Amino acid sequence: MSWIQKLYETYEQCAGTVEPIGAKLWPVSHLVKQAHIEVVLDAKGNLKKGRIRKLDAAESETMIPATEDSASRSGAKVAPHPLCDEVSYCAPDSMPSEKFAAYIDLLTAWCNSEYAHPKAQAILSYIEKRSLRNDLAEAGIFPLTFTNRQGQKVKVADDKIFIRWRIEEIETPCSGTWQDSSLIAAWTGFDSACNAEDGICMVTGQSSRIAKKHARFVRYPGDGGKLISSNDSDGYTYRGRFTDGKEDYGKQACTVGFDVTQKSHNALRWLIDAQGYRHDYQAIVSWAVSGAPLPNPIKNTLDLFGIDSSDIEASPIPVGTGQNFALRLKKAIAGYSAKLDPNEDVIVMGLDSATPGRMAITFYRELKGSELLERIEKWHSNYAWHQNFGKERHFVGAPSPADIAEAAYGARIDVQLKKSTVERLLPCILDGAKIPFDLVRSTAARVKVVVASVMQPTAE
């Protein structure tokens, strides 16, 4: 469980330095959803006429409060988010509605508690009028076509349209529910109060609320893979080993605190988004627990130096390139060394999945800061060579693992082969292992073919 402990420590170290926290590093009991429609109310819960609008992809990401169940809901399961949700929960087309009843019960319980918030109360007041669907229809929302980030127009089913709220109050300049830190704190407090301490967290060793379900959406939006799956009391989970009941959530096997798993997964999600490498379902990320900047171990030397290949000036290969390269490399590493404590804990972690619902840790290393810098410097020094970017642009440096995979197997390399090759090269960078000979042989064979085609005389 060292990975989850390191991620938890990272969250605790970095939470106070990321502004605003909701933009990237998610708070506990919250998640980010893509909203399609924004509805504006006043402080008393009255709709502001003409203030229902469609959102574009650039502004659609919205931080919303969520319960443990709603964050993991799928299919026909009824599990409302407490504030922002789909039309099927906020404004069903027929009554009675199980989804609407669950949604309004949860929102009412929050608004009647000591953690009530004026924005939540305004939304409840409006929802109780049951006029949202008619208001959306009058605003011309149905049918809805949403333009995603790729510029593709996607038709959204009426019941799947996601609503977010903006409450305009004279004394409060922050009108968006996703922007209000006091609202975020109010929901976090209510959600925590509704779930009493009930076990020992095996990561911290303290008595705390135990997680029943663990997070998804780790590598990218819509990611359904989980590192820790939920127990299945109807399968083989408990047979022959444990006597836990269905509501015990595997307490005899392993228990993780709710805050710990939330913060750990939120930190991992944030790290992958900020500095991770992703290809298909594979994600590789490195980080320092303190949040100090690190050189990315799977990037090439151009990235280490902060140079774009298009910025390389056209010139003949200069004399003394090797010496110049060595000086630049030492300078780059020294820049990281100045900000990174030699004894700082550094982690490199790889994730991948074979199926949409399961995810595994495929690579994991814990190093000290000085070890990581030393090994990355050695990799870029030992495996640097002259690289050509066109006829006149040249650069000396080490390629990335992805570049090596393409050199060995071609630009049209199979996705799985490329992922496995990148993973096989990680120990070469971080542990000093030798490059697998089959990669050397395959690369040499492809070079021979290219050289032979260049050297072949042309017919006059």
C-alpha cells in the first residue's frame, strides 16, 4: 500500500499550494463533470429570465459535490449528486420519479442541516417549484447538440443533459456553485457528518470513515478503470476465507479510510493531468512528494532542455558538440538539483488496463531525489547521439522510450507493442539495466534497410 500512502502525503503537501484547488486538485467528496447547461437564479431561488444558456466545451468542466455512491454510479442505478445533476434527476418528464425523489431528499437533508448553504437553499427553493423542465423548453434547450473539444457536434439525450447552477447574490461576487469555496466546505462537512467513524484505515493506522467504493476517472475524463475494485458479496470474495457480511465492506481483509483514498486518487489524477505520459490506456507519471519539479524520465533530451524541435536553428554540425551537450546536460540537472532535496522521496508509477473497468499498477519505483537525477543524467549522457530534424537542423541528445519504440518497430507500431516497449525501457532509465537486445537488433535491422535504400545506385 506504499503507493497510496505516498499519494496521500503528496496531496497533503500540495493542497495548500494549488490555486484554486478545485481547478486541478479535486477536494474530497467532489468530482468534475462536463455540464451542458447553466441556469442562473437569484438568492431566493427565482429564475432570472433569459439566463439559461448552453455551454461550450471550453467552459463546460464543472466541480460538483458528490456522494460516495453518486461518484461511482453507472447504468440504471439511482444515486443523485446533491446539487448539479442530469435533467432526469432535476426535472424528470413524468411524476412520480424515483430519481427526482432521491435528488430532492438529499438536497433537502443538506439544506436542513447545520451545514446548509444559501446557494444550496436557493436551488432547493427553485427545484421544489418543479418548473425546470418547462423553463428549459421555453429557452429552446431541447433538443441539445453539444460541440466537444474536438469540434464534433454530439446530440445529447434530453434526460442526459447536465445542469449546473449560478446563484447571483448582491453581497457575494462569486456566483458559480463550482467557484464558491464556502459551498465546497459546506458539502464536505455535511457528507462527513453523515458517515460516522467505523473502522481502522490501514494506511494511516487511525480510526476513520472507511471507504466503501474507490475513485475512477483517474487517467482521463470518462475513465472507468479502478485501482481498487468494490467487493462483490455475490461472487467468490468471501468464500472460504472471510465471514464478513454484505455491509461490512471487507473489513476482515483490508480497509482504507475515505479521506485517504479520495485524496490519493485525486493526487494521482492531478499528477497525470499535469505531468504524466499517456498513450492509449497507459499512463506513466513521476513526482516528488513535496511537489518539487522533476525532470520527466520518459522524455527526450530536447524536452529536458526545454527546446521544441521546430526551434532548432538550421546549421552544419558544429565541432565540439559533445562537450557542449555535456555542459548543457549538467546545467539542466543542476537546475533541478537546486530545487530538489537529495533525500526527497520520488516515485515513478505506471498504470495500464486490459479492460475498461479494471486498472493495474504495471511499474512502481521509489527513489531518492539524488538517485533519480543521477540516473536520468546517466541515461541522457550514455545514450545521446546526433539526431537530424531535416537536412540542416541537428541536435545531440537521447531519444525518449516512445522514440526508441518507433525506431525499433516503425512509426505504425502496434499500440500494445509500443506500450510494452516503453515499459521495458523504464528499468533501463531508472535502474541502469541494459537495453533489451531484441530492441537493439530490430533497430539495427531497420537502419540497414534504410541505408541500403539510400546507397542503392539509381539507373541513369
